[in-house]
Amino acid sequence: VQLVESGGGSVQAGGSLSLSCAVTGFTISSCDMEWYRQAAGKERDFVSSILRWGRIRYADSVKDRFTVSRDTTKNTLLLQMNSLQIDDTAVYYCATTCFGGKWGQGTQVTVSS
């Protein structure tokens, strides 16, 4: 089982980024999938989730700006991030609750003014 995030980078406030989480070892539609983020010096926070049956949740701080989805043809979890704010700066992690919980290594997102 492996989760590998990509798509992070640096962007100005108001910009957009699209994160991907390529999964091997299981089918993403068979497991609950999540995005978390951790800013420097802070705890890891929930961002979004898409459950195996399709229910989607967002943290209040990203609602109406971020969109989570699954590309089942590529077995990849996606996170489209629009209207990025400086407070969105963090390392973003994808995770699954299957297999006792598995995490990717994270991808850095930096938003500047």
C-alpha cells in the first residue's frame, strides 16, 4: 500500500493548485480517503474527505474553495484548491482509514501575498 502526493508548489494568494494522491495496493473507491494539512509548528488538521460510498466533507476553512474528487481510472485522489489564502500554507497529506490508517509523505503548498 502506497500513497504518493504531488502537485504542491508556490502560488500567490488568490491562485489555484491541484493536488494528486496516486494510490497503489488498493482501489480508492473501496476505502474512505482523506486530505489533511499541517502548517509549520501546528497540529495536523482535517481538510476534506470522500467516503467509499461518495459522501464528501470539508473543513469550514476550505469549504467553497476546495474540491475533492476521485479519478478511478488512475486510482488517484484529487484536491482542487482555488482562491488560495496565506493561511492555506502547509504540508498536505492524503490518507486512508483502511489498513489501520495509511498516509502519504506529504506535499508542500506555499501561498504568498
